[in-house]
Amino acid sequence: MGANEFLVTKEFCRFEEFCNACFRENHIGICYGPPGVGKTLSARHYSKVDIIDRVFDDKISLKEAHAVGNDFILCPTIFYTATVMNSPKKIKDELEQYRVNLFSSVFDIEKKLQSKAFEFRENYSANIIIDEADRLHIKTLEQVREIYDEMNNLGVILIGMPGLEKRLARYSQLYSRVGFAHEYRPVGKEEMLFILQHHWSKLGLELDKENFSDNEAVAAVARITNGNFRLIHRLFSQINRIMKVNELGSISKEVVEAARDCLVIGNI
């Protein structure tokens, strides 16, 4: 799902409020949840990574700059994915480079907006979101804590799998700085319908809640995916392929189950 197709769900709103609280209070926060529920997509959307990439490519329009607005300028956020091979020096150097690149983007956006909101800040710190935090070794986590302590007006969020919060609890110096923990949950029933309406429309169809066949298809998607955001997207890629190959004009339970047979699905 591309950046322009991001769906603002209830879970994203909960995640956004969690991030805002961590950054407002300058705390370390922990976000955990099973794979595929939307943690990374939400973090990328929150930190406006795709907008920053477009600034680097000099493709951002004035309209997009206005959409970002002064909120981003006053509270810029680094999105960083921890690599499998990580060390204290590596993460320190890379976060510093990310910070430099981010503020270059901030100043470029300011120029487009003819804004001086950021110009008068005393020091150019940025909040940090670290995805795949399960990969971080104890010494690397200590480096993150040192960065957090040195820049006392920023927040840090660590995103990972369930159990991350228990693992970090073993490191008392780091854990004592944790202010919030947030569980990112699978999509609920109401949100499932909202997301499926979006996927139906992408295929040029309209989801009719009064239509028995549509309701059967929705129930089949819900049963197969169990609210897993990534799996819903993968399933609909196969549904789209099956409909094109068979020249079908509607989504039925049989189409959904045929699409499911094309996927390798583990425990969700």
C-alpha cells in the first residue's frame, strides 16, 4: 500500500496519540504488536518519511508542503529501522546522518512555506522512532539511552514484537526512562469493513452490505486474515489477479478462498 493510500484507522489514531504523548513528555515509549498489524506503516506515516524522500528528490509541491505544515517543522521525527548487524557506533553515526538529512528537509519545506517557525529554535533536536527494535543488542540499547540522555528535549519510541516490553524490563537504567507502552492490535470488525470498502473500490466495485454474496466474502476475509493488515493487502493482490484471469465482475466467497489457497500463511 503506497503512501497516498494510507488508511487512517482507529489503531493508527491510538498510535498517533501514543507518539504525541511520548514526544510531548520527552519519554521513551515502547510499541509492540504481532507482525502485519500496521506498526511500521503507521510509524512511517506519522514521521512523514515519504514526504521527506520527495524533498530529497526535489519533487515536493507547495500543496504538499502546506499539508505537512508547521507541526512537522516544530516536531520533526526520525524514522529509523534497526539493521540485523548493529553496533553502538553504527546506530549513533546513522541517527546523526538521519538528523542532518531531516533538518535539511525541514529547512527546504520552510523555504516553500516562507515560514520561520523552525529558525529560532535553540537546538535542532528531533524525536526518534526505531523500528525492529528487537534486533538491538544491550550495548546498542545503551547507546540509544545515551543519545536520549544527551538530548534532553526529545522522545524515543522503540517498535517491536510482543515481548519487547518484557525484554527491556531487564535493563533497569533504560526501562526507568520508559514513560509509555502501547500495544498495537489487529483490525477490529468496524475497521475491517472500512478497509474492505476501500479494497472493493480499488477493484472498481462497491461493497453492498445488503448483498448476501458480499457479506459472505467479507466474512471469509475476516476469518482468513484475523484482522491482520498486511495479510488483507496480500489477499487482495491475489483476489485482483484471480478476477482478472477469470474475467469476474464481483468478489465472492469462492474467489476469496481461491486467493487464500495462493498464499503461504503462517500463524497469525
